[in-house]
Amino acid sequence: MAAAGDWTAYFVCSLRGTDAAPPIGYLAEALGCRGLVVMSEPHTEGLPGVRDGRYGSVQFELFGPDRTEWLNSVRAIATAYDGSRWVFQTAGTPRTSRSPTRTGLAGVRDRFTSEMLERYCKTLGVDVFDPSFYGPETVYFERKVVTAPDGLVLSLDQAQAWLEITPGMADDLPG
């Protein structure tokens, strides 16, 4: 989808999760441009009244057209809950001498927030949280998804059906 400036937006909000980094990293290298992957997931695990909470995460990864120490990732910053604690990670070269992170803070969760992610994206000309940035042809929708009850155990056939996996489907793909 076309976005403001020279950016194109790619969204995947799958129930089963997604990893946008591989396609965006590949496209940045193949097309000779920059690619940006961002994530801002509120931490709802353990909140009162929330049945199926999610682990929180704020992530930023900038890709470039040239190979780097790690594929073609230019800069990555993330704060995420790993299931037992909050972790903070950075990789690559900071874009400026003034990093948007607050590494001196005692609380790991506050070292890279959604507000900081928004400011960092704006330095690249991406107004990530403003719907008008994505253009007049953008369509937003929300779909309520019923998840399996807590403690449900699926057979292999049931899990493959739920994940839309067709056994043997990849057998004919070139190796």
C-alpha cells in the first residue's frame, strides 16, 4: 500500500503472529532501498479481567540495501517481555549521536517505549501511528477472533487444520 513520501506500508496482524523482518529485509536489499519493521504490542498478560493476555513488545528494525554484520539490518532496538522478565536489546549503528533510548533507567520496560518508537520513525519520515500517513486508499478493519478455550489440547490433525498446514504441500518445492 502506498504511504506518504517514498514509503510503502506492509501490514500483517495474524492471529498466529508474524515476522515481517524476512520479507522487508529481502525487499530492501533486492530493491536497493530502506525497509522498516516496527511493532508496538501492549503488555496485557496478567492484567485483571484479561483472559488471554499478550506479552508486550516495542521493536524497531531498519534495513538497508547493503550487507551488514547481520544480513542487511542497519539498526535494531527492542524492549520485550520474554515470558519471565523484560529485556532490552540493541544492534547496529545508532542513527545519531543521541539515541532515543533511555539506557540508564532502572526499569528495562521504559528504555524503549511506543512514544520513543514514534519519534524514531518520524526521523525517517514515517508517521507510523497516524492513519492519514498511509493514504486515502487504505482500508482498516478489525475482526474478532474466538480462540480455543484455556487448556485445550489439539491432535496433530486439529493443529494442522487450525494453522492451515497441508501435510506434504511443500514436498514439490525446489530445495
